[in-house]
Amino acid sequence: VAAQRGGLEDRESYSRLKVVTVLGRKYLNVDLFTSHGIRRAADLGLSGSGMADLVVSPLLDEALGLFSPGHRGRLLVVVRHPAERELAMFRYLRAMGRRGVTTRDELPPSASAFASSDFVSENWMTRSLAGKRKGEAVTARDVEAAKEVLRRKALVGLYEDLPGAARRYARYFGR
């Protein structure tokens, strides 16, 4: 698996791809949760290496650069209702704040205040799929483009049914 965990370990082998074991699981020594990590993975030839069966990254636009017509990937997406995702983020940030972990200084006091604050990630999935940056207006055309990406290029699972999503992915890959 090429994801985030492998990039957190073994800086001594930073100049080449290497399998590392983290908590008993095997990962490649790349961090695909940062732009820098994705560029590094591309520079090290991740897509053509044959070392990863699965690439995990929240940075869709940038991670797509790891693939080519000769080294294709399949987009697996787990979708969650945006309001549920934001409510979960509010609860998470509130819990982290209680533990002194979060860097968010002024978390709104209620979920309704959070919903109308700058903490909420407006149209995150649509922006990612349509290639829109934060601050750019999302149009109906962007929504249609994002839906087309999902229809043509993604195998979609629902967060509300993760076991069902896992079964769907396993069936697709013949397992």
C-alpha cells in the first residue's frame, strides 16, 4: 500500500522506494497525503514500480499525476453526505480541542455555528473532482463534471455501508 503511514517511517531510505512495516502492515515509504510526498513518489517511479497494489490519497488532482496510459489506476471513492462529514469534523475538532491537540483556536461553540463558519469545507468533493480551487465559484457545470468523473472513472462505495463498499471493491478486483 502506498499511503500516508509509509511516509512516516524510515527516512534513511528516502532516496528509493522501499517496503516498510508499520504496526504489522506493509507500506511503501511514501506519504501521499502531501503534495511534496506525491511529487517524491512520482520522482521515485511509484506507478511503474509494481510495488503498490493500492494508492491512497485525499489529494485527487495531484495523485492523478502518478498514473499514465501505461500505468493506469482505478479510482475507489467512499462518499459520505456532506452535512454528516462536516458534523463529524466538528465533533472531531471539539474532542481534539478538549485534549489540547487541535490547532484550531476559536472553534465555534455549536454545530449550527460551525456550519456557517470558515471551518466548513464548501463543496470539497465537487471541487476535487472538477479541479476547482478553494475560493473559486462552483457552478452547475462543475457539479455535472464531477458526477461524470464518478460515473466514468470511479468505483463508488457509501460511508454509511463500509462493509458493503468493501465487498463491492473485492468483487471488482475478483477477490
